[in-house]
Amino acid sequence: MTRKADSAIRLLHGTDGHKMARTLLEAQDAARLVPSGAPVALKPNLVVARPASGGATTHPEIVAGAIEYLLDAGVAARDITIMEGAWVGDSTRRAFEYCGYAALARRYGVGLVDLKGDETRAVDTPVGMIQVCVRALEAGFLLNLPVLKGHCQTVMTCALKNLKGCLPDSEKRRFHTMGLHRPIAALAAVLRPALTLVDSLCGDPGFEEGGDPEVTNRMYIGEDPVALDVFGCDLLGIGPEEVPYIGMAAVLGVGSATLDEGDVLEIGPDGKPLEAAEIRAGQSTTRRRHADWRTLHPDLRIEEDQACSACTASLAHALEKLAREGVDLSALPTIRIGQGFAGHTPEGGIGIGRCAGGIGCPPSADSVEALLRKGMA
Ligand code: SF4
């Protein structure tokens, strides 16, 4: 069954993120979704303080295009706020400066809010109460601006998972103790962006913090975050069943996990549908390259218990580097990682991050690499 027209996904290829953002928002007639005088929240992905060219963060020119579209549609600059909370262990303010968002806010006179310092409110969700940042909850129009990329724990991240940046750090950590997928789906059931504009210009298909981007020169837009994530999986060459939170969100009524032929419409630079260019489900354009160290290194003895993404990514990076050097990883003693070890890490082995008896919260990939080398010596 084809979804209603306003749930369609519009796809646009190109290299000018600024123009593409405007074209997609116009094609979607986004202005109709903005209540008059309501606070407008723009939620990019600034998980780390790294430039968008590295494949982790939303290109600021896309957000600039969105702001200009909104201003042209009559939204007052004072009502627009860019908001984000970087991942545990990184500074959002540093990301705002480094990624060009502080300059963007100054140029257009819009607000810039580090959600790590925002007030929170407990919201009843299908997995219990979750503390959510008030600014995100109170937005009259929430425009989600994720990057399509890989993730070392959830395989991929895009529309649904980008909302995790609207949580205080304490809740981000707690999500990992809850298994990550269920709370991500539950959050999407209570925090619903009106629209999601996906930056897929050059996301890193392996890691959420970037470093190995793949230029794909495309962006897409839609109102259904579940359908958008299913399409994102397709583009990454991943089966949506490999990303449990997508199916869970569908069960909770967040959106449709079925992508039918004709649901994705490719448009041209003029915003009009391209003739005979309908994208069909099952058409993957990116080779799979997510970094799952469990699959890549089955001989490793890794005990994981509620590890945060930042810790996991540092371990994955360090292991990948050693593997590239031809180091025999099976010589490593047992590696422990995660909040579940806090206060009672067993003797022996290598502990990654403060929780598991190591150093740093989160530890850097370099420090983990040094630890692993020492552990093998
Ligand atoms: S040490 Fe790692 S697992 Fe523990 S809280 Fe910090 S980032 Fe999370």
C-alpha cells in the first residue's frame, strides 16, 4: 500500500547543499507545517567537533539553506533556534564553533542552544519515563537534520537516532543500559519532528564520528522518520532488520517500515519529479562498510555490558588500526567495556574507559590503542 502523498520521500542529487536544502523544502511545501509564531527548532547532527567533510556532522550550508527558506516563508529569525547536544564526552559549544554553526547563528540572527545545558522534562514513553530537553519538546516545528552514516553499535544512524541529541548526557548514558534500540524507538514515539531533511552528501558508512566519508552527493526529505531510515538502510546496503530500532518504532506507530515502489521520488534541481527516475525499494547504491568488530574479529574476547557509543567507537578504531598493521588480535587478553562493569570490574584483562577500570570517559582511540598494545606486550 502506498502511503499518503505527504509521506513520500523526495530525493535530490547534487553538490550544493545550500540550494538542495531550499529545493527540497520547497518541493515538500514545508512552510505549511510551521504554525504561525511558533518556535522553530533545527536539529543537526553535531555529535563531535569535526567538519562535515569528514562524514559525521551536518553540513552548515544545508542548515543555512533551511534558515533562508524559513525566513522567506515569513518565519521571524527570533523564532528560529539551532539546537544540539554532542555525544557524551564531547563539547557541543566546541562543535558549534568548529563546524561553522556559531557563525551561521550570527549571520542570520537565529538562536543557538547547547541542549546539554537545557532544562529537561520527564516524558512518559513506552519504556518508562525519559528526561527530554524542554526546548526540543516545545518546538512548534522541529526540523530534523541528520546525516546518513554508519554506527558502530546500531549499524546505521539517521532520522530516528538523531533525536538522541535532544537528551541530557545522563539519559544518553542510560539509553545504553536499556539496550539502546528500545529507548531510541520509544523516544521517537514522543518527540516527533514535523520534517526530516537528510544530509547524505558524504556520510561515513562505517563510523558515526566520521573519518572515512563516502561522497554520494544526495539529500532527501520526508515526514516519516521510519520510512526515511528504511530508505537510508537501502542506500547503505543494510537490511532494515539489522537495525532493530526501526522495526520497534514502526510497531509503536511512529511510521511505516514498508517502502513500496513509488514511495521515493527523485526530483531535479527545479524541484520537479524526474521522468522515469523513480527509485525502487531494494536499490542499494553504497557498498556496506560498517565497522562491526564482532564480525570482523570473531576471535576477540570482548565482554561488553552497556557500553556507550563513544567508548565503543574508540575501541573499534583502535582494533581496526591494529588489524590494518597485521597485528594478531587473538593475542589480546579479554577486553571489558561498558557501564555494567562500573565498580566491579573483574581482575585481569583490559578495561576500556573508566567504567571498566580503564582511563577516560570516554577514552580516546589513541589511548585505547596504547592500552591494547601494552596488553599484548
Ligand atoms: S567510560 Fe565509556 S561506557 Fe563508561 S560512561 Fe564513559 S563513555 Fe560510557
